[in-house]
Amino acid sequence: MKDLDIKYPRIEKDYVECTIIYIDNFGNIITNIRDVKFNKIIFMDKEIKFLKTYSESEDFLVLIGSHGFLEIVANKKNAAEFFNLKTGDRIRFYYA
């Protein structure tokens, strides 16, 4: 088993930079961000809304998962494959 070099999230005025700590079997991207408040983000040129459940969107959405971490997910899609991301990747998203 390989240890991850997980850096602390970097929260700036216009963006957040974080680490992907896990990708589940559905391709949902779990980050090391907690307690971030916003309505939507820009991630890899895609505007993604903050919603509470998967069923609220047919596309990608951002939500706080059951463990309290911010997740980038998709209803009936694999977000990790779509964005070509893996555990340990450092990602940045912008406030929309």
C-alpha cells in the first residue's frame, strides 16, 4: 500500500486547491476539503453547482459527502474518468 503525500488545502480569495484523497467505485472524487460554503464552482472549465443530493442534477455536482468532505460527483457518470483524475492528484477549483 502506498502512502499519500496529502498537503493541506489552500484556500484563497478566488480559488481552493486541494488533494483527492479517495475515488470510490462510482468514480466520485473525494477531496480533503471540509466546511467550504459556495453556490457553484468552476472546475476544469465546467461550471458545477453545489447541491445536497445526486438526484438534484443530471450532470456533475459538488456536495458534502457522508464523511464531511467535499466531493465532485456525477449522477450516473464517472467523474474521475471524465476529468482523468486519480487519488493523490492536486486539483484547483474557482468560485463562480
